[in-house]
Amino acid sequence: MRPTFHDVQQLMAATSRPVLGTVRAAKSVAQLRLERADMLKVAGIVGLLIVLQAVWVV
């Protein structure tokens, strides 16, 4: 198996070597908007479920 590291500190701790640089995905403005819209949808659904649960209990 090949390990995956999500930040520089994890990589440095695992290898005991300095990290010279990192690579990350560049996201376009459209991708960021879509991700934000998806997060808002999920938050709205969770909020709705909490309200429905409160109404159901009362």
C-alpha cells in the first residue's frame, strides 16, 4: 500500500525529512461556486430535518 498524506506536517512526521514543496488542485471559480451551493443544500436539508424532528417530538 502507498500511504497518502493530507498535509505537509503529516508527511514530515512520517518521513523525518524536510518537504521542499507541495502540489494541490487549483479550483476554478465555477467549481468553488458549485461546492458552496452543495454545502448550502446539505446544511439546509440538515436544518429541515432538525426542525421536523423538533415538530414531531412536540
